[in-house]
Amino acid sequence: MSTLRARQKEDRRKRIVSSAKALFKEKGYEKTTIENIAEATGVSGVTVHNYYGTKAGVLLALVVENDEALIARLNESLPTEDIDLVELVVSFAHVIMDHAITHLDKEIWRQVIAAVTTEAGTRLSEAYFRLDQQLAYVLVNRIEAAQAAGAIPAKVDPVHLGKALFHLQNARFVQFISSDAMSREEIETRLRNDMSALFSVCLG
Amino acid sequence: MSTLRARQKEDRRKRIVSSAKALFKEKGYEKTTIENIAEATGVSGVTVHNYYGTKAGVLLALVVENDEALIARLNESLPTEDIDLVELVVSFAHVIMDHAITHLDKEIWRQVIAAVTTEAGTRLSEAYFRLDQQLAYVLVNRIEAAQAAGAIPAKVDPVHLGKALFHLQNARFVQFISSDAMSREEIETRLRNDMSALFSVCLG
DNA sequence: CAAAAATTTTTATTCAATAAAAAAATTTAT
DNA sequence: ATAAATTTTTTTATTGAATAAAAATTTTTG
């Protein structure tokens, strides 16, 4: 039995995030105040704080919501056969960057990264990390498939490789959003260079 | 001829950063107010803002100062001969993590990372990135040396490899400071796993 | 030494964040 | 169905970061 209170709470949550998303898009992150979000939602400013703790908390909730769709999109758009490892990671990065800029602009993504690190250990940053984990495993799964198909040596640990490549991709993603002038093309080139260099080392 | 004004300015700058460092250590970052720093320095709160823009700006100035010493330390403590690539990067990471926690605690490093991303494009974040660049080149130089010694194949591009490995190391560093419970040992293990997996791929 | 220029301080305002008390709504028990 | 108990929201108030503009002070220059 879902009580009236539980339903009201869920409803308010949704409305707060939805108002926030609209306002962030319209006025940018810095310029929208908690009070703006509260007013647009029809609650008091303190209620927004009660629900999400901080303005960044509202933003993280919004991002986590969007990213569920990202994982689905990655799973369907990434190739499963004839996988070249470098191209796999570049496509992965491409989809992520495309998803990012169609939903929010770079200025806001910078706030997201900042919030995730300062709010380490809170409920919302945990949710964000779980999503990162899931993203990494999209890569891991494709690597396992490529290995099964014989495109990658059997001695390679797909979990470690997937995570390492995810971190690398993520570092380049942060670089992408850190400057408005940085293009996806440039980032993709850098990612290719990273991997070419790494894969040419060939230890034991 | 350095004018009196220039000298006073330089002096105030130093005193502000020095007071801030002491206060951050004593009370933590969140608990020290700009007003505290101003009072300890003997200037007004607005002056601190005039000098560094934000509280995070003061923190970045402090970090940049410390990191000059880090580069020197890395250059002397890292091996130049008989270099194993994996061990080189692990030592590199080890020195950086050690340096980090002896100077400031993890909570404060989280603020540093956050500040660098939100304040992208400002004078101080630029200075931080230049230092990151220099750090990456410490690695590049050692790789070049290892290559000259024949420990790494000639086809490897040392600049791309150095930067890629620096990014990887940096991602793990962020993971290190993101949780108080995360140990250096654990991070070093992960870094080894990352590299083992990457170096076992061996593309054409 | 006085006028000009630069810098700091004072003063004031907005907004995030937090806490505590008051008010309003829902739930539960009768 | 209603009154008491509980939960939730709102009101009210406070602290501190950030910013802006005017006033005061100090240094520089002629």
C-alpha cells in the first residue's frame, strides 16, 4: 500500500528536478537560485534543501536520471561484432560526449564533476558512481565479446582492461568539458593517441 | 626598481596564503572562513577576495606553491636506470600520493579537484594545469630514457605514452582522495592491474 | 609638498546552507 | 468519523561566500 504521503513525496521530487532542469537550461546553473526552483515547483526553498541537500544535489539527481537512458543507448549503438578495440573505445567516448552536450552544456557538467568530488560519500554521489560502474561494464562486456571472437588475446583480463580504458576515456571526457573550445574530434584524436601508445608497449 | 606597492602586494599575498594554510590545517577547509584568513593576515575580508577571488582560489594558490617542490622531488627520487615501466608509474603515483597526504588531507584535496574544474579558464586553474603538464613530462622524460636504454620498443611514442599514463595515474589519484578509507596500497594494486591489462593487448 | 593614482576598507546586497520553532497535513486509533 | 499522534512543510533567523560601489587611506609622481 503506497501511502498518500509517499506518493506526494515522489511527485514533489519529480517536480523539483523537472523545474530545475528547465531553469538550468534557461538561465544557466549559477543564475538559477534554489528559490527560483522552489517557486517554479510550488514549494518553499527549505523544502528543496530538505529533499536534495544542496543545489548541486538537485543537479546530480537530474544527471543520474538522464544517464539511465545513456546506458541503454550505449548498449544498442555500440558494435558487437568485428570489434576493433580502439574504435570501440572511441565510439564509446563519442556517444558519451554527444549525450552530454545534448542534455546539458559544459558549464553545468563542470559543476557535476565538482559536486561528485566534494560530495564524496553522500547518497547522490554514490548513485553517480554506480552509474559510472555500469558504464565501465558496458565496455567490459564488449571486450569479453571481442575476446570470445578472437579479436583480443586470451591472456588479457577483460575486467581490468575495461576499467582502465573507462578511466582513460573519463579523463579525456573531463578534459572535453573543461574547456568550451575543446571539440569532440580533438578528444577522439587524443584518445586514439593514448591507446596507440599504450598498445604498442607489449610487455611479456 | 620594484616599487613599495609591488613589494607590499607580494608580501600580503604570501601572508594570506600562509595564514590560510595554517588555518586549513588547524580547522579544516569548510570551517575556516575568509574572514578568519583575513583577520589572521591583518587585512580585510574583501582584500582576500580582491587577491584570490574565492576561498578555493586561495587554496589553489597554496597547492601550486607546494607542487613546485613535488616536481623537484619526483625528478630526484624516480629511478633513471633499469626502468621497468610499470614500476616507474607506480613509484610516480606513490610519490604523488605521499606528497599529497603529507601536505593536506583528503577532504581538502577534494576541494582542490572541484575548484580546478569549476574555475576552468581562470588564472589559478591555468597555473594548476601547467603543473599537471610538468608532472606528465616528468614521466615522459623517464620513458624517453628507458627507450634510449632499450627497455621500451622504439616504435612507442614517449610523449603520447607518458600523457596517457599520467591521465591513468591521475584518475586513480582522484579515486584515492575521493574516499578516506582508500589506501595507497589499494590504488597501487589497481594501477598495476590497469597497466598489466593495457600492456597485454599488443596491437600490430 | 601637493595633486594624481592606486589600493584597501567600509558598507550593503544577494544567495546557499543550516537550524529551530510554528503551522499544516496525513495517519492512526478509537 | 473524529480526535490524538505523527510526519512534513513552512516560517523565521543566522552564518558565510561572493560581489559591487562608495569612502578612506596610502603610495607615487610632478
